[in-house]
Amino acid sequence: LKMLHGCPVVCKRYYFGYQDNYAYIVMELLQTGSLSKVREEGRSPRLAGMVGLEMLRCIRIIHSLGIIHRDIKPSNFGFPAKRRRPYEC
């Protein structure tokens, strides 16, 4: 997790630890929701394509750090409150 600290496409991580048999992470709350919410709202196909390209960009950055995400799905992509583009993940 340390290698993701400061990564521009990963939400901020404040703390992580273990309690009994459980691991936990305290991270930034993305109040604008996830990609699943956008999909449910029925946005345009053009916006879906832009979001898809942005998702691939994020995955490429994380892979360049040597990390393989094994649970890629719409609900694991969030949107920051202050984004430069309407489709920024």
C-alpha cells in the first residue's frame, strides 16, 4: 500500500491496520459515487467510452507500479469531488 501513497489515481489512504482476524483501511470518502451509479443513470454512450478510456489510464498507472488489481469492476472506480473532466476516475 505504501507504493500507492500519492498516486494520482488512487483515493487517499489515511490509515490501515488489523483487528482480530480482519484487516481494514481508512480512506478518502468519494462522495460523488462510483461508476456503477453513473451506469445506472443511463448516461450517453460517448460518455461511457470516455469513462472507459479513463479507467484504462488508471489501470495502466497502477500496473506501472507493479500492482495487479484482481477485482476490476464499475463499483471499484470512484469519482473525486473536484475533477478536471466530467469523466475523471
